[in-house]
Amino acid sequence: FSNGKSVSPTGRQCLKASMGAGGSVDFKKELSSKTSAEIAGALKELPAEKFLQLKGLVEAEADSALARVQKERNDADDELEKSWWGKFVAKFPRRAKTLEECKIWIYHSEGGYPVLVFAAGDDQKPSYVYGKQIFLLRNQWDDESTTFWDEDAKVQGILDTNDPDAEDEFKALMPAEVEEDFSWPPMPEFTAEMQALVHRHVLPTVKALDRTENEQSGIEKLGFRYGEDVPMEPSADKSGDPVRCWKNELHGMDRKSLLRHFKALQLLDASAT
């Protein structure tokens, strides 16, 4: 997907040069700093024989990075589960096992910014620790900064909707010195490498949808289409009057891209195919 900007000639030439190195360390390092759109653009400029040779290597490198980073995250979560509160969190599944559980939604409200939601399972009632990722489509698709997108990408799921104080099992694990109004400790933030995977596989799509939604230019040109309107609970405007809200499922993304989007966001097990 295009994010509305071209890759600088210097940046693309560097990427092409590193691609010429095949499986070198520089090649893999260069790939890790590029978005999927930039990589696709550089590949297209290569001779046909070189394109076919490197396309498989690029895809293998992407899948390997997704699996490795998720394992590192799982190892860190395993350590957290050794804490008293972590033992309770451990009873919840971390993420979806199959792509069929995952959906992309866009929430709409009259007069408000759209919201892009990647959900594993029910988007309203998460059942996984890594249950969903939300990106507010702020009409900032052409902004050089990605700080606001980075802040959007974080752990969201069942720990946001589950009240620990209502769970007898949780109270039984709680040490006596802990305050009774205890709330969940925050899960670790996305690491720099996790953020890099989001930049590479997800942000080009987020920015493309941000542009088409706010310019009302139609998502069809991106190869997408909306499902039917699904009513949502109305919100209220500043005067307290009800505002119509609804959501649409996003269709049209190919399976390989879907797998990488949901894996990069930690919503889908890296072994899913």
C-alpha cells in the first residue's frame, strides 16, 4: 500500500544496493528499517531475474523476524507470569491461534474521526491479553512524525475490561500488603523492534486508510471494500445529544498481508498460516 509519499531516490538506491548483496547482514538490516511499501517499490525496480530471486528471500526474512520478536515477547511475558498478579493473568490466552479469529474494523461516527481496529476475536469484549489494536485516523497520513501512531500500538485486550477486584481467585493471590483497590500493573510497552515491525507491515495500511477516509476518496482504489453497517452504541456530542455510531468490517486484504499485520501487532500466533 502506498502512504501517499514516494521513497527518496537515495533511500531507494541504498535499498536496491543492499538487495544486491542477497543474504548479507547489511541486506537484512536495511530491510528491517523499511516499510512493506518501500520494499515492494525497490523490488519492482530490479531486473526480473533478480526480483524473483530476492522476493522469496524478503518474504522469508519478514516471517523470520515476526516469529523471533514474538518469541522474545513471549519469553518476557513468561517472566511476568512469575509475579503474584501474573499467575492470575496467565489463565487468559495471550493471542489468537488462527487468522479466522481476526478481523479489521473501521468505527464511524457522524462528525468524528474514523477509528481503525484490528481485533482478535470479539472487538467489543476481548478474550485475549493481546486482544486488539486501535489506530485513530486523525488525517495525519502525510505527517513525517510517527509518534502518535507509535503511542497507539500497545497491549490492549482482556486486562482492560476485566475487573481484578471482582475475581475471588485474584484476591486469594494478593499479598496482604497490597492495596485493596489494586489495578493491573501496566504490561510492558512495545519494544523498539516490535515498533519497527508495526512500521514495516502495518503503518503503510494505516496511513493509506487515513488518507482515503479523510479525503473521502474511496477505499476501493486500495483494493478494499466495506461490509455492511453494523450499529454501535450511540455516543453523545458536546450538547449531550446522541450521535449515530456504526462499524464496517474491512475486506479485500490478501491472506499473506493479513497474517503479517496481525502478527506484527502481536494479536496472532506467529505459527498461524
